[in-house]
Amino acid sequence: MAATKGAAKAAVPARRLTKEELVKTHATHLKKQNNSPNAPRPVKQPVISDAYPASTKSIRELEIIPLSELQPETHHRGKGIIVRAVSPPFLGAGAVSIVEDEFGNADKLAIYNQPDSSILSAVPEGCVVAVKEPYYKNNGAAGDYMICVDHPSDVILLRFTDPIIPEALRLGPLLKTADEWKNAGDRAFIEKDFPTAVFCYTEALEAAADDATFQAAIYAKRAGTNLILGRYDAAKADALASRTGGPQDWKAYFTAGRAAYGLCNYAESNTLLTTALDLQPSNPAIQKEHARCQARLHEEATGEYDFAAMHASLGGGVHLDRGSFLRHTRVAPSRHHGRGLFATRDFAAGELVFAEKATLMPNQYEPARASAALFALVVRQLCDNPSLAGAVLALHAGEAADAVRTGMEGAVVDGVPVVDVFVVEGIRTKNCFSAPRSTLEDTRPSVPEGWAAKGLWVHASRMNHSCVPNTMRSFVGDMLISRATRDIKEGEELFQQYVPVKALPDVRNEQFKKGWGFECECALCASERRSPEAMLAKRKELLAAVEKLCNKKLPGKELVPDATIRAVDRLAKQLEDAHEPDVYEGVPRLTLIYPCNWLVAAHRGRKNHAKVVKYALKVLRNFGFKVPEESEAWDPREMYAKSGDATLMTVHVVAALRTLADAYKALGHDEMAERCIEAAEFGYMIVTGSKNDLTTLDK
């Protein structure tokens, strides 16, 4: 039955634009397109509130209806249409073509979210397609309607000889023999029209069904073409299908090994490449790929990385050739939010917990386009490489997107995997991370604000949030590095910050509810819930007063008037007194960090080093670290391991330690200054993911 968005069933339109009207208008769009052939194509990201499920039926299970029976604003469940493109496509956010059915009815067909590895991303004139359970919509003008295909798996490119095509739409095979199709595929390959080459090679295979030798050669050609397109699942299958049992099978194993490598399946890649090397021991290309694979397996087993080389290679792109080190963590049920990530051994503060190469990450660092680029990449990879579906689609997508799940997402129907764009967008919004090109660069003042890409790291996405987490993530290209911020015991759940935490508990928890649908249960949030509303309001009022007085800025090199310092100090003391000892015992006091940092900067400008020490220590205590009062001796190098379970590690902790070192040195306490520098360097390693020169903070 047809399903409508409204309560009443929509009627068939009294009038639709004629074929002539459609073609005329379409021609004007094509003319504009031809005038700007290199204009970038936008991405149509789905609106979750409009979510509807992708079709899970085969086109052969559906009732084929004519275009004249389509009803506006309706999802035609249980129905399908078969149409032929009678115009070139107009390429915008989708590919819009004029199509007609077997009865001569014409309409517009808009196909969105197709990977550019598919012919359907720009349907050639004359191709016949099937649309499953089509959605029909009005474009705003009288008689102007369009078949809108959001889910890429809802439209199928039919082979010219497919018996489901009505007789009136049949053109017959454009080419007759397998050789003709092979030659057409070769021409398309030379012209770098790889999707068409794959189509032609597929037709050649069908035409040569009884010639195993010919088919082996075509499988090899199609495997290589699929490898170029990044369709690694298909490339591997084709390569293995091209084997003949002869000595030249090394080529099949070599291509299959490279395809498995593209999927980051390094163990499988190693097996395939080893077989290729056994058949062709002196081949330098195989030797190179085999050695590369061995390096990835070493990284997976040991977690040993050349971080300096990784940083140095970023000039050539952000997709690093590295393996993921995940073996000391596991996914298991969590008492917090369904499932989480757990330690399988003890970790010392600062130790590498895991390092993960992005499952999917576009090389797009403009904030306005990064989200759309990631969405498009996830859709493409799920279409092109169905083996990714299990890991990616198992992620939480949010209540609205999860509501349209059918359980068939990722299943192959009519030769293509079912891809629901609303589920994909839900997964993206709930699980992606914003990532600088490198966290080391991001700690420098010269980095433009908001200059970040977005990526999906499936393993890291399993971690639950805490405002006082026991790990900290950093990035080098598409590698996510997770280090322990304190000592962690085997079996302990691992936590990370989803976003930098806000100082006020009501503000940050509203962010968590809106973004992820949960209320944080970490030690800090649990403690602050015991504070009366009146005290929360008082702290909020005092913090606002400090921020207003200071214009929400820290002092620079200018000399701050004594009166201003006294006023801020007075407000800071009042704010400190507004933190109940029983509530804030052993947890950070985030509202005090800004005023204390301001006082550090103000006293540093006046070279009042004793006061700098006093307030820098307060900064560390307000981040939850157990440090003494200024008069007591202490070893800052031990603060990471000995500060308890509710500390908050940020680059501001590193900055406070550096400031302390300068102040201690100025006061003649050289040994304490050296200890603070060592502690700062250790903290900077946690923040940036690897050991780096602390002076880069000033660049």
C-alpha cells in the first residue's frame, strides 16, 4: 500500500507537466550546467525528522506501476517503477533526468547520494532503471512533480537484457559480442571513465558465460578497475575469480592482497601477498607491498609508531599509512550507556591505550563542508564496500534514525547493499569526531579557529563520555591516539570527553541531552547534582561577574591595575567559598579555572612570582589534581598518577605547569622549576599524543 506523510491519502495529480514541457525546462538547466562544467556538486544531507526506511525488497517482489499512478507526498510501499532516461542528467546535489515509462508517461527523476564510482551518479541517456517503493513529491509549482530517491539502494541500474524491462523500453543490447563489450570497457578505462568500464566488463562476462579463459581475463580487468575506484570488496572477489591455476595467478593474489590492504584487513592481505610472493619471489612490486603489510601488522601487534615521521608526512595529505593498535581494549556491556570500551590490562598514566586509523575520514578541513563530506564518504563506502557495514551500522544512530531501521541495512538486495541515508546521518552525528590535522599543530596560537575535519573511528566511538575521563584523545592525520590520563586498572571502563566540558553543570548536561540524549553520570556531574539550585545560581552569577569584569579575556603583556586585580581576587574568593566542601571533595571546580588563570596572567605581568605560584597551583587543584598549598614541597611529576579518579587533563594544565616553572625559577627554586618542566613535557605528550618539544606551544 502507498504510505503518505499526511493523514489523508493523496490523490493522483489532475495535471502533470507534459514530456515536452519537462524536456524544455530541463534543457535550460543543462545549458547552465554546460557553462559551468567544473562547479563542485553539493551534497544533500538528510533531515532526520523526515526519516523513512530504505526499501528492503527486490524489485522482482514489487508491483510495477506506471508513472501516472504516482501520488504526491507518498512513499509507494510494495510498488516499483521501471523507467528509461530520455535526457542527459542535470548534476546538482543529485542527478536529475527526464524519464519515461512503457506507456509514454514522462516525469523527473532525482537520484541523490550515489557514490561517484557508480553510473547512477550521472545516469546516461538511454539507461533503464528501477526505482523501488518510490517517493513522489511536488516541487512547489502547479503540475511540477519529481520522483525523489534519497536512499542509494532504492534505485537499480538494469542490464539491457534484463527480462524485467518492459518490451516498449527495450533497446536490445547495444553491443552483441563479448569482445565488443571488452573493447568498450577498455576504451572507457583509457578515458578514465571507470564506472562505465566496470559496466562494460560486466556485460562482457555475461556474454562469454561459456568461455572460462576469456572470463578470467575480464575478471582481472574488472578487478583492477574496481581497485582504482576503491571498491575493494569487488576488486578482491574479481581478482580471486580470475585465477586459472597457472603461474600467472600471482597477479590475482597480488590484486586481492592490495584490495584487502585497502580495507585495512592486513592479516588477510599478508596471506594473499605471501601467496603472490611464493609464486613470483623476485617481483619488486610484490616485495614492496608485502613489506608495507608487515609494517602494519607490527603496528597492530606492538603499538610502536614513528610519530615524528607521521607528523612529517602530513604535508602530503592526512591519510596516513598506518595500522590500528587495539589489542589491549575490548567492547563490552557498560552500566552507563549500553556498551563501552574496557581495558584488558593495566595502564600507567601517559601510556598509549590504543591508536586507531579512521574507518572513514575525508580530507576536508573547512568546517562548513566537513560534515557533508563525511556523510557523503560514509554513504559511498557502504555502497562500494559492503564488508564495512557490520562495524559502521552497529553504531548508535539516535532515537529518530534508529526508529527507521529495518535490520536489513547492509544486506545485499538486487546486487547492491541496502544503505539508509537517515541511519547513516544519525550515525555520523552521534559518533563522528572533529579532528585537527594534528593536535600538536592545534595547540599553537597560529592555527585558525575551527579549522577541523570530521571523521569516524568505529572503535573509539564505542567509548562512553565522562567529564573527568581516564583517557585523552589526540590526532595525527587520520590516526586517533588515546593515552591514559591517570593509572587505569585491567577491566576498568575507558572514558573520553565527547566535547570540551562546560564549567556550569546545567549548561554542559543540556549539551549532552541535545546532542546524544543522555545525562552525564561521571563523578563530577554526580557530585554537582548534590549542590542546591541556589548554590548553582550563585556560582553562575559570580562567574558571569568575573567574565564581565575581564571581558572574557586573559591579560596580555599589559600591566593590569591593582584595583582590577583586587576586584577579580575578591570575586574569585567569593566564588571559591560558593563551592561546598562536601560536594567538591576530590573533583574539579571548573568555574574557578578562568578567574584563577586570569590572576596568574595578571600577576605574571607584574612579575609577582609568589602570587603566580599561588594561583597556578590553584589552577591545577581546580582541574582536580592533588597538589599542595604553595608553602609545601611536592613533586609535580607524580601528580598524574597520584591525583585520584576525577581529574581533567587539558592543555591548560600543561600551560599552568610551564608558568609554575618560570615562577619557581625566578624565585630561585631551580629544582622545582625543572620538575615542573618535566611534568609539563609529560602532560604535553598526553595532550598531543606523542613526545614533542614543549616550546611549540609558543609558535
